[in-house]
Amino acid sequence: MDTELNSSLSLKRYVGFSILSLLGALFVAWLWPREAKTPEERQALAEGRVIITYWDRHTGHEYEARKSLIDEFNRSQNRIYVRTVVIGSRIEKLLTAIAGAAPPDICSMGTSVLAQLALQGCFTPLEDRMKECPYLEEKDFFPHAWKMVCFDGHVWGIITTIDTTCLLWNKNAFRKAGLDPEKPPKTIAELEEYAAKLTIRSAAGIEQYGFVPWQPWDQTFLWGVMFGGKWWDENTGLLTCGSDPAIIRSLAWQQSFSIDPRSNSNPPYAVDPARTSQGRLGGAYQSANNPFYTGKVAMITEGEWQCTFIPKYAPDLDWGVAPVPQPEEVPPICNSQDGVADAIPSGSRHADEAWEFLKWFYSPRPDGRPSPASDYCMLIHNIPPRKEEALQERFIGDPKFGVFVRQLLERPAASFPTIPAAQFLSDIMDEQREQLLYRVVTPEQAAQTIEQATNAETRAAWKLAGRINP
Amino acid sequence: MTRMERRNLVNGLLFASPYILGFLLFMLYPLAMSFYYSFCQYNVIAKPIWIGWDNYHELFRDSDFTTALYNTLYFTVFSVPLSLAFSIGLALLLNQKVNGMSIYRTIFFLPTIVPVVASAVLWLWVLTPDGGLLNGLLLQFFGIRGPGWIADPAWSKPSLILMNLWTVGTAVVIFLAGLAEVPKELYEVADIDGAGPWGKFRNVTLPLITPTILFNLVMGLIAAFQYFTQVYVMTNGTGSPAKSTLLYALYLYKTSFNYLKMGYASAMAWLLFLVIFAATVLVMVSSKRWVHYHGE
């Protein structure tokens, strides 16, 4: 038995088998298609075209819109073929791809993480390439939109879409409350008055919420801006909100909308924060059960993409759009927090071809039609970051979408700080706002914590990059 | 060592080499590197910078770390014993001689095979404060306006503990195997001695399933300390409301993948390992007092 076993497990046989397996594996690897995956890609390779990879952060209709335009590019080409991969918005995938020397050639990114990744050397600066393209000059863009992609003296991406926030109201709810459905609140005092009238309570709880400042998600940045506050100093790249009276006022105002369990005189619009936090009013955001569509919330601060969502999910909703109310004494301003940009990751193997595609995407078509980028904005109802494109009739002429666009044209806009700790800032704003609503911290403490913690993170990020915060 | 023995050793090692290589490359190397990174500042792209014990010192100054540790201990201390008691109770019920028992057993095991993300989304609907299934039932049948559950800092951790009871299927199956091991003669003896159902459970069943309890306790502890997916899905990765569901694994994830502080997160991971290791050793040492093996 022993001899039998030994002979069957002999070293010679083992080595032979191992070599055979290895050769087999190598053969399969050799056969495995390296570049081409779809018939179109194989065709493109056969034609001698260079295949470049585009990582899209979007899924659903936004991806479909982008894909249709990329298909148009691919049809027009005999040199380049763009392969689109849906990757989502998680940044660790890009990081590991860059660290593993296999980055995509282009990736679409949320502008809020651009500085964080740029500081770590994730992207190729684009300013020199942009000089070649007459349609990518700084003067053509909304000033705040251009700043979203600039950091540390370089331009790290081409901004594709920008957003802005308006007040949306349910006209039927206004009628039922005896309010004029064509007259939305213009000031914070009016907003409070309307919120009180539109809040309907019953024994089972609140039937209809008038207005909740932290719906559909944390809007701490927006309210700071609307109250005339300054979150950060663009020159130092550091937050200054800790001692900004307007920011502190905006935080106190948000707090006034949450019921204080120790007080007997809560405002009539005050609500329980536990029942009104993000996603807790019932119904998925992108569905017919969105609380604004079902009438659970009468007024909400939302972005221009609702011009696509509402006709799709709540076609019967009678709604209006107006600029977000502000305190009477504060000069008009608007919020344009984030955007989406295309960037070329460091280590891209086809950076020139990637640039070729980007130039096509952001320039008007040779036959005089608008740029694919502006078509993309139209298809997904986002605002084009180039002023000239935003002025196109298809954007500004829409009675609802036009309100969003006009406020960007008529008012100064504030965007989220382009600092390497932007993601941290967004998280800590949300956290401190929650602590504020539960009265764990005061508005002053919240503002100071946001400033101190974020500045510490910013400094640490610069230090980690071997640099000193300029 | 004879020539034959040496040859056998070499052959044995060669045959085990795919596993050994895999273990070295995909387990030991990452483990060793994470230990090294725990003493570094590291963000994946740039080269790690050695900073000694700074990450560990920083952890004890980090209030979020303390919060995460407290939340995790709270969850573990309540969730593990409750899950054990619940799964023993279910196993006892599913151990009865009733027609169609295999169907009941399957039904109770079903939640365990539901993908975790899907079940988390489902629970989100059940626990929605206004219009959620649970609060709807409470209002309809008892006239009670239920709490905010996962959205209320006071109720969020109890909600997670409650949710965790839904997936005790695996423990129940193991307990069923343990119950099948209890010799029938002992129940007969207990019957002769006039023991009631409680007496039989307390003096026969429970002592004899203690090895199974020990196994489920250790596994439960490890799982509770690493509880992540449900809370990530249900709070959108934030640990809200007011950090009340910021569990250790979630904070570790945020630190590493949101803020790219891989060194700091590695230090957290090693500390978690130490905590789990200490808890397991404690349970194993104490088990000598309360675990009874057959034939001992």
C-alpha cells in the first residue's frame, strides 16, 4: 500500500503535472482576449483603432445618456474607440486601479473629491492641453464652476455638469392651506410662516410636513450660504465658519425646526428629527413614493434634476420652482454645491487619445449643432457649466428648468470648498447638524467643531502629500 | 529523518504548495503589511511614511473611535446573549416531533440565505418611523405611536439588535445538531425522577448542549464585533443618527475608504483583532467552568 502510494505520488509525476498545468494556464491566458470584449470592440481592434476606457460614475438614465453620445463618437471615428465602464462613485476603485498601474484613460468624478485625489497625484493636470481648445477657456464658464476643478494651481478636470438648488412647492398643498399657489415664500420669515401653515398634525403624528430644512438630505452648506455666511477662505484653503455669525445663525435656524423636548414653546413648524432624517419619511428618493411627490412634504429645497424626475415619477404633481428664501437683509446669492467633471488619471496609457475624445465631447459639433456635453446636460436635466450653453433656449426657455438656470446667471453662486478634506467636511457637517438637532451641541460649538476638525484634516492631507498647506 | 521520510515531506509540501502559496500571498502577506502600515501614514498611492506608534496614540485621543468602540460593545453585549437565547428557544421548538417539521425548519432558515443587503433594505422599510410596517402594526393593533427605530439615537442600537435576531438560522441548525446528540436515556431517567419540562431543560438539555453554546457564543462574538453590512446599508455609511450606529467596522471602513487613512485604519483593525482575541480567550478560559462534554 505504502509503496503504491509513494509511486503514485512520485515527485516526477508531480512536477510533470505541475508543468503541464502551468503550460495549460499560459495557453488559456494567451487565448484570453486582452483588449476586446464586445463584437464592436473586436471590430475596432481589427480596424487598428486604439481602445480607450471611460469610467462612468453614473448608472441608470445618466449612464444611458452618456453612452448614447459615446456611441456617436465611436461611429464618427476610425482611430479611437471608447469603451464605457460603469464604476459608480466610490473612489477606492480608482485608487487601487492607479496603484495597480491599470487606471482608466478617463474617469468622471464628483468635483467634491477632486482636490483630495489630485493632491495624492491621481490625475494629470489639463491646463496645457486646454489651451489648445477654444471651447475650454476659463472665461466661458460660470466662475464658480471653473473653480470646482482648480486646485493647487492646476486644472484637474473638465467640468461636465453643475447643479443649483431652488425651493419646490406643492401647489395643491398651498391651496388647501389657503395660501396663494403662485406666491412662494421669499424670505426666511415667510418660509417659517408658510411652514407653520402647511404642517398638518393628527393624533397619529404629522400628516403633512410644511418644510424640513434637512430634507431630502443634509443641507447645512446651503443654509450657511443662504444666510450670507462664508464657509472658507479660498486663499488659505482653510475653513473660517467657526466664527462666522451668519453660519452660526443658519445653524441656530435649522435647530429651531427640531422639537426641543425640554421646551414648552416649540415653533408650530418644529418636527421630531428622528422621524425626518434622510430617507426616513418613507419612500425611495427616485420613486413615485418620494415624500415630496406623495404630498408628505409640502415644500422642499431641491436641484434642477427634479425637472426630469417629477414628470417621470409624479406626472400629476402640481408644483412650482423659486429661488431659496433668504433673510431679508442678505443680498441674493445661490448655491451651486457640486458638479461632475471628466479627469485623466495619472498613468493613463492613452492620454492623447483620451484628450481627443474629451475635445470632441466638449466642442460644438462640426455641423453647428451644440456640443455633446450640452446634449448630455439636456438629456439628464443638469445645468451646463458654460454660460453660453446654459443660455440655449432648451435650457433657459423651460418654465421650470429656466428658474434654476436664471438664478445662476443672475446671482453669485457658492460652491463647496475645493479642499483635500472635502469629503470629511461633508460628513462632519452632516454629523454636527444631527448633534445640533438633538441638542447635544450648540450652534457655536457645531460651527467651531466643523472648522477645527476639517482644518486639521486638511493640514494632515497636505502633510501626507509631503507639502505644507499654502 | 530517513530518505523516505524526507521524500514524503517534500512531496507532501509540494502537494500542499498551491494552498501554502495562496496562504502566503493572499493571507499572510496582507496581514503582515497591514501590521506594518499600522505604524505608517499610508494612502495607497504614495509610499508609506513610518510614524511609529502615532496611529495607536491618536486612536485613544479620537472621540469617534471611543464612540465606535462603545457602540460595538453595546451591540455585542446585548445582541450575542439575546441571539443565543432566541436560537436555543427556536431550536427547542423545531426539535418537536410534529408533522411537517422539515418545512418549519426551512422557513426559519430562509432569512439566513437572503442576501444581507436585500434584508437590510427590507428592514429599512419595516423600521421606517412614519408609514413603516412595524409602526403601522403598532398603531393599528395597539394604538401606540411607535418610536423612530433606526432613525432615533435612543432606539437605533436596539433596532439593530432586534434585526440581528432575524438571521439566527445558522445557530439554530447547529443547536438542532447539538440537541440530537443529547442521549434519550437521560430524559427517560429524568421522567422517572419526576422532572417536568423545565427541570429536564435546565438539568439535562442545557448542560449537554453547552459545547454547542460555546461554539455559537465564540462565533457570535466575532460576528458582532465585525458587524458592518446592515448598518452600512441602512445608514448610507454614515453611522447616523448622531453617531449612534457608528460601529467599529463602519468607522474603520470610513477611515480607510472615505478618508484614505489606510495606516490609521490598519491600526484600528489590529486593535479590533486584539479585542476579539481577548474576548475569545476570556470565553474559552471561563468555558472550563460551564461547558460539559459528553463522557466527562
